[in-house]
Amino acid sequence: MDAVEAYILDRPAVEQAVLDYLYPLIMAQPGMSAKIRYNIPFFYCRSWVCYTNPRAGGIELAFLRGLELSNEQGLLQSRGRKMVAGVIYHRTEDIREEPLLEVLAEALLLDEQVTRKKW
């Protein structure tokens, strides 16, 4: 069991269910890795792509360069942040997989433009 899996097992049931759904979905992306940073899971390829963070009884999936993404799916909200945008999931039924995978794919395309690894 890696550190991220241990983190997921240590979360309350509702958060754990959402993380159990998101973690394999994110990790299935080509070149994706995960580490615990700042006490939460961060996912990266060439640079940090996204992270999951407990928020108001749910889990926020936040993209570090979220405001650079097209957000054609309407999933992401900046909540006043200058770079980061994310979506909060309160239960697994809230997760619309196809639009989420589209946002994730776009974030990975943006990540490919990073000239060197920054983690």
C-alpha cells in the first residue's frame, strides 16, 4: 500500500468513497504519479497536474493550472483563486466521468508543455 492509498483509507466514509472512485481514474492516465504533499494527494506528470482536498463534507479535485483550461464542460470553479480551479464531489453519484476525463486530458496536454519537471 502506498502513501496515497493509506491516506484514502484514513478518510471518513463519504470522502473515502469519492477518493476510491477518483484515485484509479486519475492514476490510469499515461505517465501519472501520486505523492502526498502538504498532507493531501498530488498527482503529477511533468509538473503537478491536480490534487484532491477535503472540502465541506466532500472532496475537491483541483487543477493547479485550472484557469488555463477551457472548462467547456462547466465543471471547474476558481472560487476566487488566481490559478487553481476545481470541482467538489460530495458523493460518487455526483461524478460525471466523461466530462471529468475530458478536463483531465486537457490538463495533461497543458502539462506536456512544461519544459522540465518541476516537482
